Amino acid sequence: MSKVTLAAVVRYCDRVLGTARVQDYERAANGLQVENNGAVTRIAAAVDATLATVRLAAAAKADLLLVHHGLFWGPAHPWTGKRRELIRCLIEHNLAVYSSHLPLDAHPRLGNNARLCAALGLRRYAASTLTTGCSLAFRPRPNLTGKPGSATPVRHGG
């Protein structure tokens, strides 16, 4: 089984997603949230970093869990009950966690909104900038030519 370093995967994700450039909520820690021993051979992905998804990733023998909603949204303490079990499971199974919230939302090719536009067959759309300063919404303009699946770009300042 081939493996890559955790540091290389983190650098790649940070570069592709523009993690350092996107301002997120104050407590949303984008990027590497929990490290493992430094090697990645199998990656799991989930929307949320919950005890259930950590257990599933561990059962799949993943050593990196990529998530949209990471571990840190509110006060990061105390680590009791299910939170204690979650961190125990991560450490016991050598499972790293990488989270990307608004950097993934805002990505013009990989982001949730961009992928939804692609799934709907929209070929032309423009990003809408919200108060965060990054593009989170894609707004198609109705096609006046009658051709299905196309939209004209909308200019939107922010």
C-alpha cells in the first residue's frame, strides 16, 4: 500500500483550498486539527467530525479523516463524555483530522455550490461575495436564449 506524508497532504489541501486566504468563523479551525504519526495510507471523508464518523473512519482503517465541519466550533473544553471518547478513538487509531469549512464552500471548482451548479448542468455562473469577503454563493441569471443548462454571469460586488 502506498503512503504519503501527512504534511504533504496538508500542504496540498491548504494550497488547493486557499485555507490561509479565507476568513471563517472565529472558532472554526480550518486545516489540520489533529495529527497522527505522520503517514497517510487511507483517507476517509465526512461532513461532520463526530464520534460516529471517527468510529467509521477507524473501522475503515483510515489514518486521515477529511471533514467539512471540524472539531472546533464552540469552547473546546471540557473533553468529557463523548468528546473524551472521540479524542481517545482518534489517538488510539492514529487518525488525523483535517477540516475545511468556508475554504471548501468558497472554492470555485470543488466547493459545494460549484458542484451543485455543475450537477444542475449550469455551465456559466458567477460567485456572490458575502460579508466574509469570499465567494460562497453562485447566482445564475436566467438564460434568455432558451438553451437548457446555461446561465449568464451575474456581476456582484462585495
